[in-house]
Amino acid sequence: MWGRHLRHNPTNPAWANRDRFVLSNGHGSMLIYALLHLTGYKLPIGELKNFRQLHSKTAGHPEVGVTPGVETTTGPLGQGITNAVGMALAEKLLASEFNREGHAIVDHHTYVFLGDGCLMEGISHEAVALAGAWKLNKLVALYDDNGISIDGQVAPWFIDDTPKRFEACGWNVIRAVDGHDADAVSAAIAAAKNSADKPTLICCKTSIGKGSPNRANTAKAHGEPLGAEEIKLTREALGWSHEPFKIPKDVYAAWDAKDAGKAAEAAWNAQFAAYKAAFPELAKEFVRRMKGELPKSFHQVAVNAAVEAHTKAETVASRKASQIALEHFTAALPELLGGSADLTGSNLTNTKSTPNLRFDLAGDVVKTDAANGEKVGGRHINYGVREFGMAAIMNGVALHGGFIPYGGTFLTFSDYSRNAIRMAALMKQRVIHVFTHDSIGLGEDGPTHQSVEHVASLRLIPGLDVWRPADTAETAVAWAVALQTAHRPSALCLSRQNLPYAPKADLADISKGGYVLSEPADVGLKKKAQAVIIATGSEVQLALKAQEALAKEHKIAVRVVSVPSTSVFDRQSAEYKAAVLPKGLPRVAVEMGSTDGWWKYGVSAVIGIDTYGESAPAPVLFKHFGFTPENVTDTVRAVLAK
């Protein structure tokens, strides 16, 4: 693959039209490190010597952004193949959108190398099924079928007929290729590249640890070093007489891909120059999209969305507020690629600008008439009930470039997506998760669907911005900040139930994650605040009602602080945070969820829920669990009485 087929440029790993290569079985990381070194990437032999050492570019598993030429961070098995599906989807959609007759500026393959472990992970079923449904013919997967995993021969616990499984999912399957015969593998790849309407699986039969006299075809070749003596015997068996890390010049010369890569990119640059001359606006848009830059008009679009929300002051569920904001953003940003895991009508992730993505029998993107008279492809994906697959595919789309992916499901099902969300944060990718039905407020569906610990647990993921907006304006701002945050993912946690608009004097500080929403004077009490109520999401209305009751009935002055995003608020300056949460004022936090995370703000009490929910109408549940203005009022009074 790397010597005869992969089109890449080691001197420019970010070339837009390069082929993508994903090592899904990332524990074989030294394989890709060796290839990157030999073909001419900036990965010197010293980095190979520092394999798995602190601050080296050769981590235990490949990491995008750390090692030049690595396209995605792999290691959690099954996610690499799923990332590759996202990359291949992005290529196909960009080609459909930007290519013109005689100008195929988007035209590359996605190759993925995977093993038994990836195929045993459930996420692979989700990804493989979608790749077949989407007819991703430029996706080529090579299956390293060696029959060994850490626990030994896989036959007792992995009896799947893998070729039949892939064929059943709409893949082209090339069976029984000798994985140690370079010519046979090359011929299979060449055949795969000719597939017109199906992704291809190449089944490569291999021997793990080939060449090792005592470890070949055993689990010991998988999970532990060979050891000095076995390495010596293996080198002899393979006929390799050179010292460790000494590569002969003729080997370097044979593998060096720099000149070929430069020539390939130069040819594409000439092709793109002709495209630019013929379609200057399209070319400009393509460059912007691949750079991940928002259009110059974005700031005004964001302002308009927030101001309109503030002006209308609608009482709607924040999931509906999200859709209202998306109407603005999807109309202005053609790179927004949405979707839902079979819950579109509940997540409200679709808009007038995002028709459903569909493919015809030939595998081409179905296009419909847009408002401006142009033919456009769909931008809303029906992922089916595949939350984990959706999340990891979105990671692949973001890694490829050209799109900002977002997808929806119920918040409680973030558990299914969690490791892919974590990987997006680790890889610093702009992926946006829309999580609706965010609390016990969803009511009768009961504790299986009522989120309690989910917001708190998502906040624990480093590098993930978690938003829980209280109304339409906060939701619009949350979307705007998520879209502007190019190097971290975001999760928007949204209500099923309607939320009244929270009156506010200014919109400027919402983007800081936490701000002063209401002062005692706003409820007619001209006194300095004696306490602070901190709230998020649907509980902001409880805080405001309690503030009013405390002022009118008890002459107690309270400041209400809305914190739609603790992670964003925590990144603000110490001065700003102190201005919002002054020292010396008792604080009470209110959120329908786990209480642990709120104690870091020096609160005196937390009104939360540290048990599972119950099945009942939402108003009954709110009263049962103490989410009432009266309980908030009593809690503040009790804190002040101490």
C-alpha cells in the first residue's frame, strides 16, 4: 500500500487531496512510525529509539497532532475503522459539492488497516453497516487476519464469518489474500480502487510474529516484547544482518516518497489552479473550508441569532431553541453537517437548510433544489440507532476537514458515545454533540432515560466544553461559541420541557460561561446581595423565582448567576470570576443532577439529585425531588441562618 498505492507527500502532511491512512489496530504503532520514517516524514530515527518515552513523537498508540503523518489517534479498537468511514464520507460529500466536469479536485482514497480486535468491538458493526449504506467506494480496509489476540487463538470466541458479514453490509470483499505476498496485496488494492459503488474489505491471511522461531503464531508475539535472544534469532531467520536502527542507504532510497509526493501535489496544484480560474468562488470556498475557518459573516450571524432570541423572548424547550439557532447557522455555514441517532424529531437537529443525506443506486449523492436554485446534497444524516458509531464517524469527518459535524441523541445515551467524545477531546477536534432530554424533566420515561450523572461526568472530560443553556439566547450563544472553538469538542445539554425566557440586561457575558443574570435591584430590592444562587439550564427559572420570593417575602437580597458552561467559566480570569462570585457571599447551587462538581465553587449547599429518578410526570418529579422555588428559598434562608 505505502510503496505502490498511497498518494501522500511527506514534505506536506496536510496536503488536502492526500490519501488517508488509518491504523485502526493502533497497538501496532511502530509499524506506522517505521513507514513514516522511511518514506521521509519529519520523524528521525531518534524518535523511533524513544518509542513510548516521555515527550517523544512515538507514543504507545499513534496520536494525531503529535506525529507528522498520523491522521487520527487510534488505540481504542474499532474507532479507527469508524474514523475512516467518517473520512471517506467527507471525501465523497466534498467531491459531490465541489468537483465539476473536468475538475476533480477532491479525489482520494481512505485506507484502513484493522485486525480481529477491531472487528470484535461492537462499534465496527455500526461503522461497517453505514459505510455499505453510503456506498463509500473509495474506502479500502485491509484485514490482518492472523487469528491471535492477547488471550491467544481467537477461534473459541470469535467465530464470525467476516467476509459474509461485510458482504451482507454491502461491501465488496476480496478473500484469501496472502498478507505476506506484496504482489498479491497490491493486486487486491488495485482491484479495490476500481470498485464503483461499494467499499472494499481485503482479507489478508497473515502469521503474527512471522520470522520469530519460537513466538510466531502465538499470543506472546502480540502482547509482549520478543526479548533479546528471540530478536537475535528472528533477525537471523529473516536474513537481516544490520545493527539495530541502522538502515542501509539503498533501503532508504527505495522507500523515500518525498519526490513522488512533491510531484503528486504539484500536479494537483496545477489542477487546482485551473479549477480556480474556472470557478474562483468555489475555489475560495474550498480553501476556507479545508482550513477550518468560519466565513467573515459569521460574527454578525451569531449576533443576529442571539439578539433575535433576546428580542422574541420565547418560552420553548432548549432543544427547540437549539433548532432555532441552527436555522441561522446552517443557512450561513454550508460546512455544518448534522445528524441524529434515530431521534431527529426529538433532538431537532434538522433545519430548512439541511435536507436528509441520501445516495442513489449508483452511489452518488442525491441532490435537491435549494432556495437559490442550485442543486445541493443533503446535510442531515440518519445514523440509525448507532450513537457510538455516530460519534466516532463525526470525529473522522472533522479530522478529514471541510465540515463541522454535529449529531444528536438523548443525554442518557452519551454513555454509548463516551469514548468517542473523549477521543474528540484528546484529538482537539471541533465536533458538536447535541444531547436532549437532559434531566428528570423528561418525566414518564423514567430512570432509564432520565439523566442524573451525565452532565457532571461529561464535565470531567478534559478539553470538552459542556453547555447547559437556560433559554433561547443562551442556546444561541452556546452554539456560536461551540462553532468558533476550533480545537475542542462541545456538548450541548438541552431540555425536553419548555423554559421561560430569563430577562437579561446584556448578552455579552454569556459567552464567558457564567455571568450575573439578576441582581437584587432587578426584583425591587435596593440592597447589596447577601447570597448568590448559582443555576444552570432549566433550574435558572427556579433561582429567579426564589430570588423574587426572598426579596418580597423576607427582604433578603440575592444575586442570581447563570452558569451555562462551567468549563468555559473556569477558563476566565480570576478577576472576572471573583466579580461574578464575590468572596464572602454564601452560595447555593441548583442543578437537576449529581451534586459533586458544584462544591469546587465554595457553595454552602447544593440542591441536586444523587439518586436515580422516578417514572412520573415532570411536575410531580420536580416537587418530589425538591426542585421548587420554595425549596430553593428555604435552602438560602437556612444557609444565611447558620
